[in-house]
Amino acid sequence: MKDADFPPILPTYARAPLAFARGEGVWLIERDGRRFLDMTSGIGVNALGHAHPALVAALTEQAGKLWHTSNLFNIPAQEALATALVDHTFADTVFFTNSGTEALELAVKMTRRHWHTAGDPARQTILAFDGAFHGRSMAAISAAGSAKLTAGFGPLLPGFRQLPFGDHETLEAAMDETIAAVIVEPIQGEGGIRALPDACLKGLRAACDRTGALLIFDEVQCGMGRTGRLFAHEWAGVTPDIMMVAKGIGGGFPLGATLATARAARAMTAGTHGTTYGGNPLACAVGAKVMEIVADPGFLAEVARKGAALRQKLEGLAAAHPQVIAEVRGEGLMAGLKCAVPNTDLVAAARDQHLLAVPAADNVVRLLPPLTITGDELAEAVTRLDRACTTLP
């Protein structure tokens, strides 16, 4: 017999009491007509805002031609997007997925397969870091290891070990010829907008080079122009062997990708991995248009400029409200406010001012606006945050 009291949607989300009918750029419009300034962009997904005309046109054009064929056949839009990603990054090859979680799964499989083919199948351990978030699959939560993600879901997958974030001595002690790979977010998103210093990323690259381990960057949230470079690791002048991309790459359409060097990917031959929907014509038509816009140097320079302006305004906000904001974090248009009050209180107070923000770990509020946000809209966002702060003790 059915339980009439159990909701038709699995109750795994603590949803805000809002339901939006449409979006326009950086604005979301509730069914009752209220307009909210969206500083979440769908948790960093809507890189070009809501209903961007170029993305609408790309999707509409492709939808009128062909939706799906499967990867049994060549997909021209997929080949075009892969070529663009290879041309703009360290990568030699790309595999398309539907999400960042799926990109993580392939990164793990690629690592294991690499060492199996190299004649060292026992080399399986992947090092990760406290505070990491790599998705919700069993491999992803096993990699992150936090109790918040793993409680009640054991046994976890073996082969992962977590290290303290930013602890160089522990990393150096752990790095030897038994380590298969290291996975890290150049800037932790869910973990509280914690940026790994450039020196640390360079140190990770050097340690992997010394031991032969693969270096995996998770740029699902911090990539696709979010920091003012196409990918956040570019600021440090180092490159990974494998990189996970999603969120902003589809501008709101479900799309992810695993990028890799030939060395890392060579063992992935026909039949070793696959996907039904990943890289379908609809997703890649949108993704190609996103890449065309976001990879433009002028666009990225403007993101960097707006990010610097936002940082300056947020530092002023923190100085005016030290009882609410303890610290400003982040790079570009990936900002975090470390709170002196419960971060959920600031999120709720901002929502009362018709501004949307995202909580994160370490008592941080995330601000992830569309990269197309204007200077006036950034100023309005900070004005609304100022009003929100004045309502808190």
C-alpha cells in the first residue's frame, strides 16, 4: 500500500520557499512576479545568465534538427566542442558526460586503467583533501571522505586517502611510488571557497612529476571563466594530467567533460567506457556556443575586472559589518563570505532583500553570479547584502 504522506519527490533537498517561472540575465522572476538578483547562477552553472539569446538560438536551432543518436555514431557538434577544448587547454583528448560526478567517475577509472596497463595494477591509491567535494556517486563520496557525505552509505570504495588541506609536510610524506594520483580543486567550492595557493599547485605538480603519479584537477565549479581565466589552474602556470569540467560548460544545459593528456588516456580504448546521453547534439551545440563566448580573451579580462571590483566592494561590506562577515575569500566571480553568524542566517536575510546566495562549508556564503553580470548589478547586489547585514545581530 502506498504511503500517502510520503512526498512524490524524494525529500533529499532543503528547498527555499521559492519557485521561479522565468529568468532574464542575472534576474529570476518568481511565479508571483517578484524579481530576485541571482548571485547563485544555479550553483555556478548559468555562466552566461538566464535565457542568454545566443544559447537559446543554439539550442533551438539544434532542437529543430537532431536531438539524439547515441555515441554509436559520429556527432559533429561533439567533435567541434572537443576540438575547441583541446585547442584552449593542456588536453589531448576529451570525453563528454552529463555531469561533474560522471566526469569524476571517468577520472578514477582512467587512473586505475592507466596503472593496470602500465603493469602496476596495485598502484591504486588516490590522494584527496579535507573539505573536497567531487560529486555524489560512491566513488565521489569515497574520494571526499567527509562524514557529511558518507554517513550511512558504507562500505565506501577503497583506494582513497584524504590529507589535510594545505599541509605540505603531510603531502610530501604521503607521496611515493605507491600513489596512483592526486585529485584537488584549485578552489574548493562546497568546501567554503578555499583557494589553494599557486605555490601549492606547483608543489603538487612537482610531487607528481617526481613519483609518476597523475595529477587530477576538479574544475567543475571554478572553471569555465569563473576566476577570470578559462580555468583556475592557469593562474599558477601548471597543468594537470586529467581535469573534470561541468557546470558552466553547458550554461545551464546538462554537460560535463573529462579532459586528459595522451599519457593519462592512452589505456582507455574502445569498450572501456561509455555513456548513452553524454555529448549528445543538444548539449554540445550549447557547449560550443558557451566556449565561443567564454574563451574570448576580452570576455575573460572583463570577468577578471568585475571580480576585482566585487572583491573591493565585499571588503568594504565586511569592514562595515564585522559582526556578520569575518572574512572575504575567492577569486574572480567566485566569492565567499566567511560569516561571524550562521551562514544560513545571512542567506535568509539576503533572500528577504530579494538576493539569492548559496551556503557552503566552513560557515561560508557563496556568491557565484553569472559571468555576464554588469557593474551596476554587482553594486546592487552589494547594496542588498548591506541591507541584509543590518538586519542581523
